[in-house]
Amino acid sequence: MADPVRGSSVKLEGEDLVIRMPKDRAQSLRVALAECPCRATKSNATQNIRSGLSMAIGRAISPKPVQRNPLYKTED
């Protein structure tokens, strides 16, 4: 990265490339990966990569909803 962050790393684990960074910097990476506001022609393939990585980061940093069973059964 152009702006290296303390605690960040990129390494290979088998056939997977693993990017590790502090959670508080994840939103900054999502913003950096956002689509360019200019009207120049872009590759659909690179747009798909940016979108997929941005969504994956968003899912990883968002709070997870808690699913709980109801305390009492209700009769319908």
C-alpha cells in the first residue's frame, strides 16, 4: 500500500493471499476502492474486483445480527 499501516500485512497462505489490517482502517480502504467519479471508461473486470472486495470488507466489519429463539412458543 502507498500508506503503510502499522500492523498490516500481506502474505500467502497456501493458494490464498491474505491481507491483514487494523479494523479501524478498513473503512478507509473501502473508500479508496470506491468507483472513480470521473466519466472515463473503466474495465468491468476491475470494477467487479473493487466492488467484491469492498462488500467483503463491509461484511467483515459490520456488526453481526444476533438470532435468538423466542422465550415462549406462541399459538397461531
